Amino acid sequence: MKANIKIWLPALLLGLLIGGLVSYQMAQPTNGMFVTFKNDDTVMIDSIQLNFGNATSQSDILSLRLPPGEERLLLLNHDPGMGFNVKVRYAGGDEQEFCAKQFDDQRITTVSLSR
């Protein structure tokens, strides 16, 4: 029984190490951006519309219903530093429009939203 543990324990530890490294590599985008949108307001965000592009493509993303205090992670097929247009519609009719993360070269970033 002890001989089996000596054989399986190193294999198990090696498997966990490899799994952790693969998971870490998958969490780090090499293209595009991971953007977390956080609702720092007291009302529901009805929608977040993103528009972004470059010389050869244009993309739009529509994310719906983000409750107060919650976050939503989106993957954008867009290079950091180029910025992207954001239009936020809050419950009750308030709206915001702005360009986010222009000149910010981080691939993993957060945008806090409030009126």
C-alpha cells in the first residue's frame, strides 16, 4: 500500500502543477482584452453597449442587466491602448457615453460605472 502512495503522490502533484500552469496561461490573454465592468451605482444598468475597431474591422458588444454592486467580465477582440466607446443605459432613463481605456495598455482591466 505504501509503495502505491509513493508512486501516485508525485504523479498527482505533477498533474496539479501542470494544471495550474495551463489554467494561468489561459487566464492571460495574448490577444484582446479582459474588461470587467462594475456597477458602482445604486440602480440597475439596463445595458452596456461597446463599439470598437481598427483599420480592418469593427465590433459591437451588447451586455444586458447588470445589478448594483455586481461585475461582468467581457473579452474584447481589441488591442489595448486603442480605446473603445461605451454607452451605458441605467434603469430610469439616465445614459452615459464615453471612450474608455484609450492609451491604457493593460490586457486585464476594470471599468467602474456610476452616474
